[in-house]
Amino acid sequence: MTLAPTNGQLPPATTTIIYRPEGGIEGYREVFDGITDVVVSSFAWPTLKEVSIAAAAPACYLLVDQSCVYFGETADIRRRLNEHARDPGKNFAREAYIIGGTGRSSELWSDSSTAEFLQFRLTDLAEQGSLVDVIKGVNPRIPDLSKDRRAMLEGVVRHSLRLLFDAGCRVFCSNNGSQRRVTADAELLGSDPAGPMRIGVTATPLPGTELELIYGDLWARGFPNEGRFVVMAGSEVRYSVNESAWGWIRDDRAQLRAEGVLVPIAGLEDRERLVVAVEFGSASSAAKLVCGSRDGGKWMPLRFSPPTPTV
């Protein structure tokens, strides 16, 4: 994103207020400009239990680490963040940012459409900027808005971007450029899968080699196998595919559905399930397909080891 206009004129001067109710430098802070009914709250994600958050307040929020971001919206920010705190899939987060109202009575935050619109637009802007990887569950949807309200909320987006930057968020603008973990060489290699996909393999993981995928709240397991990588039967596959994802991801998913091994999950619209083990050319290719993402998630050692079988 561009931080300055391209017509040669300097942008108008602005003032941002940073309030630290608990003192210190790195702790909880509220960032606002005193003009709009928008405030960005920021704190270290591991300190959530120590942060005082208003009950049942509507908001849009970001969970962030150095290279990825998860966007959400809710009518009750305290309840939703506490739910995320119990979700191992959100353990990647290092910082949390909440966009909400300043506490004054305002039509702006009277219903859920403001938070929904912010989630949709900020997700889109983060994907366009390509500074970090965007972790998604379900693709955000734009609410049904009148033209005048949408124009008003676009103004809220602009204010929010400035306040987020001043709060320390570098998801949309950064003087350091891209923060994604993938190197240029890896990005080029990702345009093609690392070898053909094999459906219905019978390999089993050696003791201690089973891995789990860290991407939102997806449940997926896999293991390396003779220089390739197997995604185990029962693993979930995110239904949506990011617009920036490689074309082969859609092609391979279509093949899995055509062969009847990637099937819907009753009661869930945002994911499907593999009913057989599928082998990929690399762990990276497997993660890209499972996540529907250009860079995929991370395969990590199991956080909870399976019980040792008794003889």
C-alpha cells in the first residue's frame, strides 16, 4: 500500500492519541484520534487474561505474528477472544488488535454490519498488500449495505488503517516490505506441485514422525515418507481457496472430489474431509492443498502425543 499520495502533494497532518491505562510501554494500549468513533486496542496475545475488555461489544479483530494474520468479527469481542484463547490453532498469534467504538453511543456500532464490513475489506487489503500470509477459516462476506452506508464505512476503513499502523500493526503497510517466510526461490517453486499426487497410499508413520498442520482450526495430520509427504485419512481440507493460490491446487482438489475421496463434512460448510491417505511430493505441497493457500500452513510436531499402545 502507498503511504503518501502520488500527486506530489503532502498528505494533511494528523494527530493520534495513544492511551496506556496500565502504564508501561509494551502493555495494553488504546489508539484513537479524538475525531471519529473508532478506537484500536492492542496487546500481546498471551496477556489476554490480564486485559479488561468490555462485554458484548461488537468489533473487528486481528490476531497477528511476524508473518501472518487472522481476521475476525463478532458481536461480543470478549467472548470470542476467550474462545480463540482455548483454540490451539490460534497459538501462532503474538499480538491482538481490536477495532471498535470508543464507548460513546453511536449508530456506527449499532449492528454487526460495521465489523463485518471491516473484516471483509481488511482481509482484501491484506491479500492485495502481500506483506503477510492471511489465515482464513471461511471467506469473509460483505454485508448488504446501502450506498451511503458503504461510503461511510470506507471512511472507517481508512481511519482504521492509520490507527492500526500507529498501534504497531504492519499487516498493511511496512517500511521493511514483505514479512512472509517464503523466499523468492520457494515462491517460484510453489507455482507447480513437487511431484504427482498419489491417492489411497497405505504407508504408516514411523514412531515420532507424525505431524499436525497449524492453520486456523483445521484438523490435519501427516508424516514424511521416503522423500515425499503423506496426509492421513480423516484430515480436514479447507473448502475455500484463496484467489492468490496456485492453479494446481484447484486441479488436484477437483481430482480428489472426482474420485470420491474428498467429501463434505455433515454440519460444516467451511471444510471437507479426506477419506483415504494421499501422498504429495513435499510437505509444502501438501500444506498448500489442504489450506487452499499460496503458502499453506506449518507442519509441526504433535502438541499432544498419542497414547502408547499396550501390549
